[in-house]
Amino acid sequence: TTIARTESARVFNQSQFEADRQFLISNNLMNKAYKKLRSRTGTPCDHCNLLIKRPPIPFQANFADLGTQLTVTETSDSGDVKVKTLPVNWEAIKAGNVHPNCNCEYVLIIKD
């Protein structure tokens, strides 16, 4: 179930990315195109939230490159600090799908 859910979301996001890329090229808008990560559920995990809080990036750029690590720090109510690291070790994150069962996608932004 996890694999099916993850891959279905990945295929949807990659298809949207390719459609947007073709649209931007055919309309000569690539130099004005940006994207921002967002959660479909509104309750992203800490790793996704790290990327969601970043400002829009150029459309062709990756949210995270292959080989990087997304690191977040979590502090419990008792003051215990926990560092969580998510390696980007399968493919660059360019259209969402930061981890298995991820519900994130990107939003296309065209700036004037």
C-alpha cells in the first residue's frame, strides 16, 4: 500500500511537472517561472515543512538535490532535543514527494 500510494503521487506530480515545463517553454515563460512546495493535507511532516517554509525557487531548480540531507531539530516539552535527518538518496526532489507516503506537491508561480 505504501509503495502504491507513494508511486501514484510521484507519477501525478512528475506528469504535472512535465506538462508545466512544456507549457512554460512553448510560451517563453521559463525565465519568469518559479515553484513552491505545499502539502495537500495541510499537516506536513517536519522535513517537508522545512522545504515548504522556503521562498519560491526557479522552476527548473530542485527543492533538494540528490545526495543532500534534510535535517530538522525537534524539542520535546521536557526540553529533550532530537535531530532527524532524511537523506535524499533516490532522486532529486523537483516536484514534491519528499519521502514515502508524502502528500506534498508544488505550486507553479509565474512572476511578472
